[in-house]
Amino acid sequence: MRFLANENFPFPSIEILRNKGFELSSISESYPGISDAEVISLAKKTISIILTFDKDYGEIIFKSGIDNPPAVIFFRFKGNYPESAAEILISLFDNKTLSFENTFTVIEFDGVRQKKYEV
């Protein structure tokens, strides 16, 4: 599984995930300033799950009708420190009952919600 960290995803979490063996590209490192549509296009091209704090991706996927990425994990809350996102993500992937393919996953303070979509 590949991941694409959106520009707003904290770098300390990117480093932790890479050190844990996650294959992760970063928009802020490689493509700063690109649009959300370009992020989605890149995720499709590289078959990557988008990691983001940007709520616009839900609207793009469910209302705009543009081509959808393989999956999106949207962090609705920032956590107490920049490493929180990585820690949450690692614990999510330890949960074998969750599937992320063709899914918009919302991580909230009190849990996780998922909604499937067409790719």
C-alpha cells in the first residue's frame, strides 16, 4: 500500500510512518502548491491513499463527479501533537477489520467512519 501525504499533513508524522516502513510520498516535499484535483490525479497515477486534514476531499469525491483516488483518509482533528496522525494511522492498520480500498475514511476524536465510493 502506498500513501500520498497532502500538503497539510505534519512532517513529523511523515517521518514516523516512513521509519515504520510505510511507502509514503509527500506533496509538500515533491509537489508544493498543486491543486486538490492534481493531488487526486497523482494518487490515481501512483495508486496511493491520500492522507489529509483537508475536508474538501469529501466534497470533491461525493459531489463533484471527478475521477476518484484509490482511497482517502481524512483526519478531522489534529491531535495533541504533530506525531498524533502517525500514531493513529498505525493503530488503524493494526485493525484487520477495516478496509481502505475505494473508501473515504474519516478519523474523528471519538472513532472512525468509512464510506465506500466508486473509482
